[in-house]
Amino acid sequence: MTNLAYDSPTGSEKEPEVAAMQALRPVPRISIQAFCETEGVAQPIERAGEDRRMAKAHLKIHMGGAATAVELYKSAPTPNLIILESRKEPREMLQSLNELAEYCDPTTKVVVVGHYNDVGLYRELIRSGVSEYVVAPISMADVVSVISTIFVDPEAEPIGRSVAFIGAKGGVGSSTIAHNIAWTMSDLFKSDVVVADLDLAFGTANINFDQDPAQGIAEAVFSPERIDEVYLDRLLAQCSDHLSLLAAPSTLERVYDFDQDAFSQIIDTAQRSAPMLVLDVPHIWTAWSKTTLAKADDVVITATPELANLRNTKNIVDMLKRLRPNDPPPKLIINQAGVPKRPEIKAEDFTEPLDITPMAVIPFEPLLFGNASNNGRMLGEMDAAHPVVAVFNEIAHVLTGRSEIKTKKKKAGLAGLGGLLGKIKPKKKS
């Protein structure tokens, strides 16, 4: 794709775009070629091509209008979609499109980006077979929305949301929280939830849900050619009326090295099977874990209030902001707060360098969590009236869009903040 130099929107300019992108569904595997006469149109198209919702699409941008397209397609096949910018006045635009039509495959869709806000022109273009006419200036969200409208079947079953949970360190309780949130969403809202345990070597979902399935996610990842809704349904272990599990084998008989898209087909298929998919991602940094986090609809980081957790959380947050520039920042849960005699970072000091309001601060409750774990039960099953269970209920409401994170006013002059920032920044070599 052509590499264009431009200034990305920042701050308040991006907020409307990010909000608009949240409602858009992923674009299928299609080929797109754009022919742009101005950088003002080429830039948002390029940004759209880098968004996770366009991950399957192949996009190429050419600088030049209809004449450039005609010259190319005299000797090359046309793609699934042509996006054509034209600054010509309506009559000349229609003539150039008629010339382009001579070289277009009948199945190729065409979207025209024009500079005339003319209802008559719009009607004439639609009558001549153009799929959509958009008036410049356009935004990245406009581009993805138009493509999605053309290629995503409105009658298709809605795709479920995926939420990826990852710990800032091993042992911070990310898996326990993921499993309990999944159970809570299925129990509270009586809506189907699938949990996928992606830690094939050391996963604990089968223990936490007291399941011992003969098959699970390993069969799917090692046989990608067999994956469809029917095959996936056979691999799911039913934990309750509305909760299913893709369990990890939790054995070391194999080495679990995968390429970056190893879990993509499983995740896509699972998202068509349930309204909510919970991905329990192990604390590792590999090509596939990075891709999984980048493509998820939401990411939840679990951390304990310690310095190494703060450094790791900051690294993950910064990386995800670069990988997901058109999505809200990841959500944060501070777990195991208030361990007796353990020096801790206060929640407000922990979150200040991250510029994130925590979704929840979960206190250290070893008796509740320990009993639930040893009995293969969820917290809500052990003690539905416990205050921690109420916290999990609130998290479930946030992740399903039923409520928002409650924000607190920042305190002035947080003690020790400068020292924390200094410790998590790499020291300069002398």
C-alpha cells in the first residue's frame, strides 16, 4: 500500500471517529483498490486499511483518478471493490465512469468519492450501477462504514463481541477474573457466553469450571481445515445453561508454538456462535498473542498494585494504543489489593501514569477465592451476597455495554508519582 505522510487526528478530533468505529462490523476477505486525486481522501482510506476491522481485506491505494484506473485495468483484473475519487463536474464524471465500466468485471463494486453535493448526480450514479456516492471530505469511519454496508450481509447473524483478558504478570489472577466474569455475564443476563482458554500448556479453565472434556481448543488449532460452527460445537464443554468452554489440554506432551493467525479462525467461528466470547490469554508476548489482543473488541488487563505490574501494564497499554489507534484504551482491573504486610502502590498512584480509570479494584479475599477454586465453582455460586461478587456484577454490566466505568475526580499532588514514573522509564546509559 502507498505510504502517505500525514498528521493523524489526535485528542478530541479522534473521539467521534473512535465512537463511530465501535458499531462497525469486520469486513470480509475482499480486494480493494482506491484511486485518489487528493491526499485528503487518500489519508483516511489508508488509515481505514490499517484498522483491525479491515484486517482480512487487501487494500491498495493509487494516486490518480479514473484515467489511472482505466490504464491499469486494460491489462489487469478488477478487484471486488474500486474506490474512485473524482473532482470532475457531474457530466465529465459520468463520462469517465462509463469509460471505466468497459474494463470492469460485472461483479466489481464501485464507490465514488466526489466533491459535488448534488442529489441529481447521486441518483444518476446509483442508476448507472455505482454502489455508493460519498461527498468529500470523508473520515476513516466513513470509509469502513461504506465498505461494511456493501459487503456485510444485513441479514446475517450478528457477530458476538470478543473480550481478551491478560495479566500484567503471571499469577495476578487474570484467568480467575476472566472465568468469573464469563460466568457472571451468562448468569445475570441469561445470554450465551463462550470461554476460550488459550493457555494450552497451563490453562486452568477446566479446573475452575470443574470440567474434564475429552476434546477442546487444541483439536481446533491443530486442525484448522475442519473448523466450522458444527465442529466447534462438538468441542465445546457445557458448563451451565448459557456458558460453554473451549478447554485447554493443560499438558506438556506437545510444544505449543503457533504463527500469528493460528487462533483467528477459531475466534471468528466462536464469535458467530455466541453473543459474547471471553478469551483467556496467557501472560506471554508472541506473534499470536499480540494478534489476538489487537483484534479483540475489548481488552482487559489485570494487575496487582506493585511496581513490576505497573511497568508491564504501562508497556501493554502503550503497545495496544499503537496497535488499536481507532479503539478505546484497554480496561484495567486492579486485583488482590490490601494484602496484609505487603507494600503496595495506592490505586490512584498506580493509574495516574496510565491515564486509565480502573474498571474495578478487587480486594484480597483468599478465603472466598481459595474455596471457589478448590471446589471448581464460581464466586457467585459460593457466596452470591459477598461484596466482591457485586463488583463482578458491575464489571459484567460494563463489558456488555449496560453501564459505564464510574470515574473519580483526580486528587491533586499524588504522593510518590514522580518516583514511580522515574522507575518505570528505562535509565539512560552514562
